[in-house]
Amino acid sequence: MAKNKEISIEVNNLPGGTEVLVTIPHYDPRSIPAMTFRTRDVIAYLKKEDIKHGSPTEEAYLNNMPPETTLEGRWVFKKPVKPRKKKTTNKNLKTKRK
């Protein structure tokens, strides 16, 4: 039986944000190194792919080493928040006096 030797990352747009599904290969000392996959790795991938996202609402931790092997995980991120523009009021405006 052939084992998948690559990391699989699938990004889906949801109505409330972004879903990221990740699968890592099982550890094999002869061909597949030990690895972990964390939220910071998902965020780095999204940044590299220029995918905008908000804060995480669901997180996972993947580890391909026994005895606590977790090879699949799901992360969900809120929609990105647009920065608010500050209202300009007369108090904030400086005028030059002649």
C-alpha cells in the first residue's frame, strides 16, 4: 500500500470566513521526517498565498509521530476585518492663523 508522502492543504471560502483542511504524512524513519503542523504554519501558508483572513475560531495541532499521531486537522478563520477610518472632527483639524 503506497503512502502519501506530501502535505495536503485545502482552502475553502465559507460564508463566515475561511476553512483550511490539512493532512500530513505518517512518520516513516526511512523516508518521511517527523513533523508537526500548527496554527502559525497555517497562517504562514495563507500569507504566502496572499489569502486574507481574520482571527482563528477553530484550531488544530498535527503531529505525525506515535504515540499521539494526528494526521488531519481543520482550521477556521473569521472574515478579515477592514480597518475603520477615523472620523475627522473640527477638534482634530488645525488651522493656521494669519
